[in-house]
Amino acid sequence: MRYAPQTRGWCRGALVALGALLAVAPRSMTAQQISVDELELNVLVPRGSHADPPAQVFHVTNAGATSARATITIQDWDRDEKGTNRFYDLNALPTSCGARVHVFPTVVQLAPKSSQTVRVTVDSVDKIHDRCYAILFIESPMMPGADKGVGVTYTLRYGVKLYVERDVPLTAQIENAELARNDSAAANGDTAARQVLLAFHNTGGRQTTTHGTLEIRRPDNSLAGKVDIPEFPTLPGATRRLGVPVPRLARGKYVLLALLDYNGTEIAAAQVELDVR
């Protein structure tokens, strides 16, 4: 996860994707760019184990021709019901890893064309109620823009997500499924556009990574079409709301069957009926 937060005086709660800034970023940005080789660290603790989880590592690299410096800070995070990341101060959430996460070093000094290993350790899960989450922000200092007349300054930071979870079974269900107007398609003039709204709830103690299909079946159970549902993650206890577009169909009655595979022992399923007139 890579972010390029704003100009001087930027707010930590407002992050802008790097791609949106590439067209206007000074050339010096690529010359002194810091990167990381891992964007997620997954600590899966065996059931019944009371030992501290094994250490995790990632590497910070300076690809530029001059020395570089980066600081590492820890924050809480989660996702909203549409899957957008949200960031908070440390210890703001019940699922926070808090002071149980230890990072070394927290300040990285990098010579040109060099890398530094960062070590991340976590206290025993007995102290974190079986799971916790954090995000490590690796941030380079504010740098002046290449054109002094513009007066632009920028900073570059990466987010490395940390998942600490017990190795427990994955469980989930579709809590609700309903037909609704597809507003995004309707905005393009498609008055017949519909979508199936799904509320997928992770009922277990580990993050699920889910993908699936929406099958469109006739009354005789023959298949009239299929829509792929791209992969999406959901934290334990969270609900993810999806809008699955329904393609144009000939007149008739249909059953729309949503099948979501979250890698558990079962497939989460729900259906709605559609009468095209």
C-alpha cells in the first residue's frame, strides 16, 4: 500500500493515491524514492500455542543516488463496508495491537542503492485476545519541489499492514440479498440496469479473502448467464456490502444465485428472484 500525502500541512486522515500525483510530481521524487518489499505481514498463531509469534521482517530500499532517511510509525486501521481503508491513532480501536507490536529500527538511514531490514515482533496472542491489527507507516521527510517557483513540497509513505490472528476456522454468511437499481449504469442512460446488493458478514476470528459468482438461472434451472465477483477481503466481525451488476436479460423469470467462496468449509449463498417484462 503506497501513499503520497499532499503538500506541506497535509492531514494524516486524507491520503491520496500515488498514481494521482505522478503527472505533476518533481523529477527528484523518483531519484530519491524509498520503497518496501512487503505490504502485508501475516502472523498466524496455531491454536493452543501460548508462545510469542515468530518475528516478521520486511526491507526498506533506497533506489536513489543520494542518502535517504525514513521513519516508521504504528497506527490502527480497519475498512468501511465498501472496503475503503480507514486509519486511526494507535489504541483507538478494540482490535489495536497497541504497544504489543515492536519495530526495530524505527528510523532508517539508507545509503544510495542500499536496503535495510526491519524486524517486527508481537507479544503472545494471550495478551491480545486472539487477534489484533496494525499498520506500519514508512515515511520519508518532506522534500522541496524541483521547481522553486512552484513552492511544492511532498512526502512519500508506504503502509505495511500487520495481521495477527489465531489459526481458527473461517466462517461467514450472506446476511442479506436484494435487487436494486444500478445507479452507475443508469447514469449512462441504461434505464433497465439492475444490481444485486449483497451484505457479506465475516462471522469468524480471521480475515477472509472471498471471491464468487452471480449465477442467472431460468425456472428450469438452466444457466442464462454468470457474473464474476472479484476477490475482496473482510476483517473478522465486519460486513462487506457489494453491488453486483445484472446484465440485460430477455423477458422472463429468473433466479439470481450469489455464491461466495471464502475458503471455508462451505460456500456462502443467497438468491433473489427477477421478473423481466
